[in-house]
Amino acid sequence: MSDLIQKAATLDAADPLAHFRDKFALRDGLIYLDGNSLGALPKASAAAMMAAVEQQWGEGLISSWNDADWVNAPSRIGDKIAPIIGAGEGEVIAADSTSVNIFKALGAALSLQEGRCVILTEEGNFPTDHYMMQGLERLSGGKISTKAVAGDAILDHLDTDIAVLLLTQVHYKTGAMRDMAAINRAAHEHGVLVIWDLSHSAGAVEVDLTASNADFAIGCGYKFLNGGPGAPAFIYVAKRHQHADAVLAGWFGHARPFAFEEQYDAAPGIERFLCGTPPILGLAALEVGTELMGKADMNAVRAKSLGLADLLITAMQPLCRDHGFALVGEPDRTHYGSHVSFAHPHAYAMAQALKARDVIGDFREPNILRLGLTPLYLRFEDVILAVSRLQAICESGEWDRPEFHARAAVT
């Protein structure tokens, strides 16, 4: 492994993103390979949240809705997310959770598709995407139906019965990445609207919603945007679709929320996709993470992500040969996002044993060890150290200790 150690040192020395690492609160010795589930804490976030708590809330109290511009935080932060995902001003708003925003997007898209009532997705999509679809089906009394098919057969199932196609751009488990532009084009040829789940895309890979002619998209704020646990999510609605019905018609989506009218009158633009009162403390942290991400060149982010993945896969080859690991997907990561998964019969125990050695990855059912590669703060050296510790775990057999097999509530 000495040659890979030298290669990592060379790559770190030439890394144009290296200065971003100092912007995050990462303790010495920790190798964090789970930023694809929860991004690290930006150092500036604590001060921003304390200012929101002590000054804006503590001193300004309710006046801060105007004086600290709380009222415009969702659209202000949405406009900061927009360049990261290739959207335009006034097309993204930060609000609610990914699950809620999926429901909103599905409802809005269906309202534009008179005479069509089928929602299509792929088998194995992230569960919440399925759950939101199923909830709409139940709520409609069966007037809306849902359909899940094998991922490689999606395009074969596009027809005039399909109203909406809901897909994740980067698969949460395998990391496989779909060709957004090609799928949008194929769907539109059949009159189908597409909703993209960008939860593992935003801040990880280049996304261009405008160039790909996207209809709707949603994504979370707590992964690569580093907005903190439970950070507000975002929803993108192309301007040509912003007249769609806002199914979750909450007061902040009203054209005149402080007129307190009993009849709903939707706001004219992206603001109609707001619902309840914005979570200001969460938005304060998300704004810091989004601003930090916005300072990075996404081409450099993607190039480093691919370099980290290539180094990781190369370093893992002896463990695949000798200790039962198997790479999920192809070695060429060009069509994958920014995490690499390895299958192993004891993947859960391996992940727990790694945590005991200060390497944090995660596990996904049934047998996936998932390692996130977050280019803003992960070093090439970290990848080699992580694999070295995993090799030691395998050779010593320590992964088989009882405590590493005990399932925690969150995996």
C-alpha cells in the first residue's frame, strides 16, 4: 500500500479544494465517510445559530421577521441553492422536509396532467419516495395509482397513462447516477412530467436542471449542503409550471399571508410551494452550509469525488480478494455519485467496528457498507487510512465481537 500512500500525498498536495477542510469542525483522528447522510458541521454555523438565538430571537423577538429578514429566508436560501443545481432565480425555495416536498411536487405535477393518473417510479427507490406515492394513492381512493418497475425498464413503461415519473438521480444505495437530460427528453416525448430527487446529487455532482429541461426536483439540506441534522429541504419548480396547484395550501404559500383571508389564494411564484411557518433556526444553519458549498467550483468537486472513488476502489481490491467484500457497480465511477458501496455478509458489524476505530461510514440493508466521499473536507490520505483500518479489522477478526452485531436504532 506504500505506493497508494504516496499517491494520496501527491493528490492532497495538489488539491484545489484543500482549503475548505479548515471551514469544518472535524476533530483530529476522525475519518468521516458519512457526509452523504449527514454533512459535517461548518465552523461558521454555530455562530450563525447563536446570533439567530441570542440576538434575533432573544433581543429582536418578533420584530426579527422583518428586521432580520426571517420572512424571506426560504426564498433567499432557495436562490443560493439554485446555482448549485443549475436552476434560475425564483425557481427554488427552502422549506419543509424531502418527504413533504415530494408530496407537494407530486400533487402539483398531477394537477397539470388532466386525464392521467399513474405515478411511475423504479423498484428500489428510496422508501420515502414510494411512501409518498402510496399515500396519494390512498388519499385519492384509488383514482391515482402507483407503479414501480425495474430501473432498467423505466423508459419502456412510459406511455399516455403515466402522469408523473419520480426518480432519484443518484441512487441512495448503489450510487448509480441517471442521465437526467435523456430521461427528461424521453418522458416529455410521452407527455410525462418528471420529478427528480436530488438528495444525493445537490452539492455532490454537477446538476443542471435548466439545461436538462427538468420539471420538478426536491432535495435535502443535511447531506452535501451541510445544513445540519433535520435541516430544511428544498423544492425546485420550473417557472413554466409554477401555476400548478399547491396541494398543501399553507398560509405562507398564500399571496397575502398576513391578510389572514379564509379563502386560499396561491402566491404567484415559487412561494406558493411554501406551507407552514419557516423553521428559522434550521434555515440559519442551512444558509451557512449552502453559502460554503456555493463557493466551491462544482467541476473541481466532481473531479475530486471521482479521484477519491478511484483511490478507494483501488485500495479495497485486496480486501475484495481476501476478505469477502464486493464492489457494488462498476469500477468506472463516471456514472455514479459521490459514495461507493461494498457488499459484505457482515457489513453491519464491519461498519460498527470501523466506528470503534474512528472511521464513520454507514450500513444499508441487506449487506451494504456505504462510504461517502465529501470532497470539501475529505482528504485522499483519509481514504487510505480508512482502508488500512478496515484491513486490520478483517485480519484481527475484531468485527465479530458481539457488540458490533447489536443493531442500533439508526444504521
